[in-house]
Amino acid sequence: TLVIAGDVAKPITLTPADFKALPRTRVEIKEETRTVVYEGVLVGELLKRAGAPAGSDLRGNAVASYVLAIANDGYQVVFSLAELDPGFTSNDIIVADSIDGKPLFDDQGPFRIVAPKDLRGSRSMRMLERLELVRLRK
């Protein structure tokens, strides 16, 4: 399952079947000799469904919020909330569940984050289990 939690209004847990029913996005990643197509759901869409600030509500202290992505092996990466919102950026960062039209390989999924415009692949993490919103409080 994939958990979206932290400082959100409605924490959610998605099974792979739940995930397939959400609005889909495709992104391409250039690997050494070929282009790979991942398909999944925008991270911003998942956060919005969980009640995270989005669109015109993403202002003030909310812009200093971040999302901690956690894999089942303990690997963690951080994204700013603003960089995940389509109103702030055109960088389609997704949680993917398929590669080239097929389910992710066992050592990648069932979910992984794909950040197609990152120059290094360190934040395109495999075996994603949890997205945790952390908001700045003042």
C-alpha cells in the first residue's frame, strides 16, 4: 500500500487497485541508450486528495512545507510542497506503478517516485511506501 499522511486533513492509504482508478500521468526518462515511459499519478494530486494545501491555498507558511518520501528500506528523500503543485511548476513528479506499459519490476515497486527533470536520479526512489507532509509552524 501507499500511505499519504503527516500534516494533512485526510490521511489516505491506497492499494494498487485504488491507485489505478486515479487520474494518470505519463513521464519519460532518458536512460543511457533509450527512453523509458513511466505512468502513475502526480504526487500533487495525491497530496491534494489528502487535504494538503494546493493551488491558491499554497501561500504563506505553506510554501515552506515539504514532503518526506519514505521507501520500505528506509531510504528517504525530500520535495518542497510547492515543487509538487502544478500551479507552481510544470515538473510532473509522479508516483509510478508502471514502466513501458507493464507493472514495475519487483525490485522497483509496486510504487516509485519519478522526478523526470532532476539531473540525477537520487530522488527517483523505488519501493515507495509513504509520503509524509511536514508543515512549517510559526
